[in-house]
Amino acid sequence: MAWHETHKEQSKDRILKSAAMLFTHYGFEKISINQVMKNAELTRGAFYSHFNSKSDLYAQAISKGAKVASKRKPENCPQNMKDFAKYYLSTEHRDNNYEQACPLAFLVSDINQQNEQVKETYTKTLKAFIAQAQSLTVSREKALQSAVLMIGGLALSRALDDKNFSNELLAACKAGVTSLSTEEGVNVS
């Protein structure tokens, strides 16, 4: 690969990482292209060689965030629903300053206001999350229920200004996912 192509890919990756972090933290409306580019330490002019619009960037940033999350080392990946929920609904995941935050939980209220490209990307990302959950459980219904508890619980816990209540909510959601796994006869201990 030529230097120019490698440099272009690296620039795009920096922009996507910057956008994923900023959009996840502040939402689509509160972040400008200039802010994304400044955070990526690139000029605004570089933006248009990679993206057609801010919405295009948003959709690709969601996809990038999901890819980063899915590329965890296999030894760190959950092997059952209990461990998946334990990681996903942890205070560390909630408090990680958005560097590896799940776009499903942190962008959920933003997505409904976006265009079809963004909604389509979010839908694909959610389907991939559910497929991961389904690989750890015996039914699609239990995977859907677990996904809703995990994504909704994490999103709500981030919105609260009371850490004790937030922690209580995370614990309740973990218990809910564990009970779903227990109900289906899967050993979660």
C-alpha cells in the first residue's frame, strides 16, 4: 500500500475515533465537524476527503465504535450471558469516559432524530449485539430481553446524578440478565 493510502486510512481512523468519542459523550447536535477535526488534530479540509456529511461521519463512527468493541481479545470476551452482563453493566463501562463506550447505549436517544443512513447503521449494530447475546443463550427471545436490560440499564445508569442509585440499577439489570439465563436452564455460576 502506498504511503498516501496508508496516511489517508490513518487520518480517517483518527477522525472516526474522535467522532465516536465526542458523539457518544455529547450527542450529534452538540458536536460540530470543527470540534471533531480539532480533537483528531486535523484540519477541517481533511474531513471532506473522507465523508460526505456530518451524518455520514456519524453513521461510520457508530460502526467504528461497534467494531472496536467486537475486536476485544478472545480471552477477554465473555463466554456466557452472566459474564457478558457483568462486563457490560459494570461501573467501569459506565464511567470509562466514552473512550470505548457502547454506541448502542450512549446514542440511543440521538438516533431517532437522524437520517436513514444513521438509523440503518444503528440497526445493524444492534442486530450484531443481539447475535452476540444469542450466541451466549439458548433462545432469541432471551437474547432480546437480555439486550434490552443491558443497553437500557447502561444508558439509564449514565443519565443519573446519584452514583448509589446508578450502581443499584446496574446491579438490578445484571441480576435480571442472570435470572433470564437461569430460567432457561443454563448454568451461570
